[in-house]
Amino acid sequence: MTTDYAGVTVSVIGLGVSNRPLIDWLLERGAIVTARDKKSRDELGEFAGYLESRGVKLICGDGYLEGITDQVIFRTPGLRFDQPELAEAVARGAELISEMELFFELCPCPIVGITGSDGKTTTTTIIYKLLESQFGSERVFVGGNIGAPLLPRLNKITPECFCVVELSSFQLQTMRSSPNIAVITNITPNHLDYHRDMEEYIDAKRNIFRYQPPGSRLVLGAPNKVTCSLAREAPAGVSVTMFGTDRAACEFPESCAEVYRQGGEIYYRAPGGEPERLLSLSDILLPGAHNADNYMAAFAAVMGIVDASHFAPLARTFKGVEHRCQLVREYEGVRYYNSSIDSSPTRTAAALSAFEKKVIVICGGYDKHIPFEPLAKTLCERAKAVVLTGATGPKIRDSLLACPDYREGCPVIIEAPVFDDAIEAARRAARPGDVVILSPACASFDAFPNFEARGKRFCEIVQSWK
């Protein structure tokens, strides 16, 4: 892998959040940079002029991938590595890499990597906060899919630090190195608009532990059949900790450590050891069994690194991640929650399980080609009304109507294709004592650049009511 970029020709493809500071980093090291993006120059706005003022060649719009002759290519995670233009460049001798792969190569300290179909953002944040409580904010960094890009902060990272990194399947698919501590929360159907099939998606997730050296740690969610089965694939010399274990339902090697719940308490058990109580489930401020799972995953990741005395104080005070079951407002006796981060059916199922009564849920968005039949069953069980919006609204409606558990009016189905209209429709349907939650079960790209923008729009509208 190239690490000295003086005089090296580089194409950076995709001018998103992580690649913009990457360009600055490359220029500071003498690289000759070409920036490529499918947006037009006008759509890039002032940033296009900034790049050109620094000597960057800009190739935009249709044909932005044509004629790549550079020595190194940095791809944006959302662009498949086997895109024909990239494959041709690699065949000519180009090195294809990503910003995250370069960071892994250069990072001098232990890396904790977290992936999974659900719960990875909350789990990443909890791990970061636990490490911060033990070592202080100057020695712990968080990045990847959350926080600021890590590459520009390398000059502040020493061997005594820790980096906590949330990793998507897009990033992992071409990774050839793995973190010192790897966490897979669960694996359920997701991003099947990007991956060729479920097996390719699972295989991308495997890269988080595939290259771990001896002495590393792998943390796996035991209740999920896919992740549980991965315990037997851990590289030689890598210790495995299962969380959320139920030995009656899961099969994994006896050599695994466990973090589990029993009788309202969370325990840790080393292989062959006695259970050690970590905290009570009642200590966890965040509602829902899925958040107990997130804490167990985090505890499994930091056992022996962070003193267990830090666990309960954080659990009692941590209010959660923005856009994840975030209470926005109580208006006219109705509580409104923003859970825009719920971009898959399993995330929505977990969010709805956090409430004791049936809720009014706003669902729908970009189509990732995920089946909605399991979501329909959850909505029949947990929703008073379902407001359907976005590109997948009709698909979710059809799945609901075909669900054996559906009864006319249970739940009420409301269709509002435009996002803003969906929020108003939910408001009209709500009565004092109800809960309204934005939990789309889909990505945002049909109407918004990301789930954060979608959640912020929801909050803006709810907060604007007089």
C-alpha cells in the first residue's frame, strides 16, 4: 500500500464527508490529485472552486469515471469496487483503496471496529464513552460512519490512544486489515440494492475479523444465527466473546467468554470462570431490550480494558444517539420521537419494542430491495396506525395487506407519499396519550441525502407547531 504520496497521481472518487478532508491530506503530502464526482460542477458549488484553487483537477457529471490513469484511486464507500472503469484501471496497475483502508494502515494505536445490520451506532457510542471515562477524551477517538473523519486527526493519535470506528459493509468489502477488537452486533438482510446477494453482504462483514492477528478479540451477537455461526471462523489466537447468550438457543465453542442477562442483571463469564455481575438492567436509561443488547456488546468489547465500575454510571446517564428513539417534543398530549436512523425493518422492530403500547409509526423511504414481510408482522403487532411515505410506501402497504396478522383497520393504513405530508397525517391521526415515531425501516436517499437530514426535517416540523 502506498503511504508516501509525494508526486503520486491520485484520483479521489466521491466528494462526500470523508473524502473532502482526504484531498487536503493528500495535497499536504505532495500528491497530484484529480477529484471525480457524479454531481455537476454547479451542484458542487463553492467547493469546486476551492479544489481548483488548490490545483486539483475536477471531473464532474456524466463520465466522471472515464479515463482514469492515476497511480492510486480512492473510492467512496458507496461505489462498488468492481465498477468496470475501476476494474480496468486496476488491470492497468492502479492501486484501488479507500480512506478507511489507509487509516487502518497508518493508525498507531489499537482500533475497536463495530459493524452489524442494527445497533452499531449506539454500540459504537457506548464503547467510545466507556473508553473515554477510563482514559480521558484526549486518548480516545471515534469515527468511521459517525463523527469526524479520522485521517486528518492522525497527528494527534499516539500508540497509547484508542480509536473506535463504526464500519459499514461498503467500507469492509475491500478491507484487508481488521481491528484489534471487532464487534458484529447482528446480520440481517440489508443493503441488497448494493450487494449482489445476502452471502456477499455477510462476506463483507467477515472482513472485520478475517485479518485479526493473534491476541485480538472478536465480539459476536449470539441470538443472531448468522453472527453466532461466525464464532467458529475466528482466526487462530483470537479470543471470542458472545453477548446476549442463550445456550438453549445458540451453539458456540465452550472457549468463548459470555456477556448475558439473567434475572434482571447483566453478567460476564470468562471461559471456565464464575459469573461476574456487571449491572442491573434497571440501570440502563435507554428503553428497549435492543439497548440492553447494545450495552452487552460494548461491555464485551472493553472487558479487561475499562474497569467495570464505569459501566453503571454511564448506563444511568446516557440518553442515546441523536435520531435513535429521540424524544423531540410532547405536543397536545402526544409524544413525538425521531428514530430516522432506523433504516432497516429490524431496526424499526427494535424501536417499536421499546414502547409498552401501540404507536403511530411513519415508515417508508428509499428501496434497498429488502423484503417487508417481517416488518408487516411487526407493524400488525406494535402499530396503532402506519403512515406510509416515500418510494417504498406501496411495497410496505402490499406487505401489510398480505400479512396473515392484518385485520382491516388494525393497524390503520395512511398513505402520504410526500414526507412533510406524512408528518401532518400522523399528527391528525394522533390522540392525547399516543406516541408518534419516525422509524422508516428504509434508507433516506429517495428524498434526503442521509438519515440525519431526514430526522432534522422531522424535528423542524414537529418543533414548529404552535
